[in-house]
Amino acid sequence: MESEGLILFGVNNIYTVRIDEKDVQCRIKGKIFKDDRAYYNPIAVGDIVRVTPDPLSPDEGLIVSRTERKNAFIRFNMKKRTPQVIASNVDYLMTITSVKSPPFRPRFIDRLLVSGLIEEIEPVIVVNKCDLGIDKETQIRLDDFEKNGFKVFYCSAKTGEGIEELRSFIQYKTTVFAGQSGVGKSSLLNLLEPDLDLKVGKVSSKYDRGVHTTRFSIMVLLDDGTRVIDTPGIRECWIYNLDPDQLKFYFPEFILPSGECGYSSCLHFDEPGCKVKELVEEGKIHKDRYKSYLNILESLTERESY
Ligand SMILES: Nc1nc2c(ncn2[C@@H]2O[C@H](COP(=O)(O)OP(=O)(O)OP(=O)(O)O)[C@@H](O)[C@H]2O)c(=O)[nH]1
Ligand SMILES: [Mg+2]
Ligand SMILES: [Zn+2]
């Protein structure tokens, strides 16, 4: 008899699948996902799968198919040149960031926001470690995100500040926590679910960055049905599945002024009469956001010529 399940965790081709109220260890039956070789992993946390009992091991299951994904948070593995699905079927992509230790990296946030928008996952920013203080320049950049329509939460896993607001925002939804190593993703999740006791690492004082404590993605089901996915820290966020001339649509503050650019197909790069560039020069569009745009555009154009 087949049943439907939700992937909570998976490593070495053994998956923990929530079926009804129980967690069942499952393997993939045979080579059913051979069409999916373009991906590093055929099954990801958040996938909905069909499972049959394993005839050789009655307490375990065999995954026989996967329901089509609504969306996916994908990491592009530059070394292997393959996309890796970190989590699927999610409502919010929460970029967790810290103001200090590790340092604030707004360009990295810009990339994660684009990744979410491409997949039609609502991107949200969570500024953790607020107990360490926020300098003026960082605050200006954070206000700019809000001005452009992104939700920004301020919290501290150390003091508990802002946690209840975060909890009510994610209630009943599926949220993936993403960000650099050491920003406090696992710490925040431990605070949301105190019995959880996820391993928390330190921030290397020598390099001022995390030590990659979380090794595998895991979905945590909170008591009220809220779902949160903790993920390993990522060093870089590559945008890969995008036509370079589409990128401009993922920077919300470019959309309105682009109507006043000299060319309707303006890439806001070096075209004459570009309104976006004019607003950057006037300080009305944050120059750092524009730099992020140019950096991503460049990487997409390079990639096209492989
Ligand atoms: N001061 C301060 N430290 C925090 C806060 N949140 C987490 N930390 C510390 O930051 C360090 C890293 O926390 P983790 O929760 O392991 O970070 P992570 O994002 O899960 O890191 P990876 O699993 O490596 O990706 C730990 O030493 C935490 O105690 C906070 O709000 N304030
Ligand atoms: Mg972690
Ligand atoms: Zn333009």
C-alpha cells in the first residue's frame, strides 16, 4: 500500500520521511530518478513523495515517486557545476544575517533575495545578533531593503529580542533559514523550539566567520504545524538559472524608473539616458544595490559563454 510523505532529512540516500504522525526511514526504489541527473540530489528536504513498504525491511520504506515541486531553494555548486536543491515547497526564504561577527554582507543578501524572487519564494531578511549593536551605515542599507518592499526582522538569539514577532510571522508556513555560516540560524531555531537542541558552533576569532557547524538540511516541525528548515551555511550565492536581461526585474527599485530609460530594453549598464543610473548618481537608488546588480549581471553574462 502506498502512502504520501514529507522529506524531513536525508543523508547518504537514506531519508527520514514523515508519514501521518510517524517518521519512517526510506530509500529510493531503484533508478527511478535517472532523468534528474542535472541535479546533484534527486530528493530534497521539503519534497512530497510516495512511499511503499520495503519488502525486505518492514519498518522501512521505499520512495517510488516525487510530487512536482512548487518551488525550490537551489544552491549552485560551482565546483561540480551542478545545482543542488537545498529545500523545496517553501513559503519564505529567510536570509539570516548578522550585524557583526561574522560581518554584515549586504551583497550576499542581495543575491539571496534574487534567488528567492526567481523561484517565487518570498524573500525575507532577519538581522540577528542585534545585541551587538548596529552601525549607521548598516542601518541605512537595512532601511533601504525595507524601502524596496522587503520585510526586515531584527532579533537576537542571545537575548530573545524579536523572537515572538518572528514566530508569528512564520506560523503555519514553511520557512527555510539560509545564510552564511555563524550568523545564528541554528541558534534561532533552538529558540523557537527549545527541546530541539541543534548543534551550535562558534565564530572563528581569527577569520571572523562561522565554522560550518550544520552539515545537512533538516526540517523541524513545530508543535503548531509550522515548518522550519535549517540549512548549512553557504559561502557564496551564485545566481545561475537566469537570462541576463531578466535580472533587472528582480531589483524592485529599478522597475518604475526603467520606464524613463532611453531604451525600452535598457540593461542599466552603459546605455545613454539610463534613468536607473541617474538615480544611483543622485543617491536615490543605493549604490551598493546597483553594484550587486552589475556583479550578478557580469557573472550571468560570463556563464552564458561557457
Ligand atoms: N551575540 C550573539 N551571538 C549569537 C547570536 N545568535 C547566535 N550567536 C552565536 O553565534 C555562533 C554561531 O551560531 P550558530 O547558530 O551555530 O550559527 P549557524 O548560522 O547555524 O552556523 P552554521 O551551522 O555553521 O551555518 C554561536 O556561538 C552562537 O552562540 C546572537 O543573537 N547574539
Ligand atoms: Mg547551523
Ligand atoms: Zn536603464
